[in-house]
Amino acid sequence: MVAGAMATAFLAGCASDEVVRARVDVTIGQQLIDLKKARDAGALTADEYDRQRRRLIDSVR
């Protein structure tokens, strides 16, 4: 009975639709490396890779 009440109270606190994003500091260089790995693994087409690569490079100008 107590466990059920605790679970209900816990779940009631999870009703928010707010999205909490963790801050992640990743360098542009690491992002470029990750993009290349994704392309090499077949997760990105050459066009997708080029488009994302250009977006990253343009974001630092």
C-alpha cells in the first residue's frame, strides 16, 4: 500500500511536458569526425554528409 502511494506520488511529478536538455560541449572538430564516421558507416549519404559538414563550418564563421 505504501509502495503504491509512493509510486503514484513519483509519477505525478513526471507530468510536466518541459524538455530538459543537458549542455554538451563538443568541438566542431569532433562533430566533423563524427559526421565522417557516420558517412563511412553508411548512416549518411554523401549529399547529407556534405550538407551537414557545410552547416558546421558555416556556423563558426
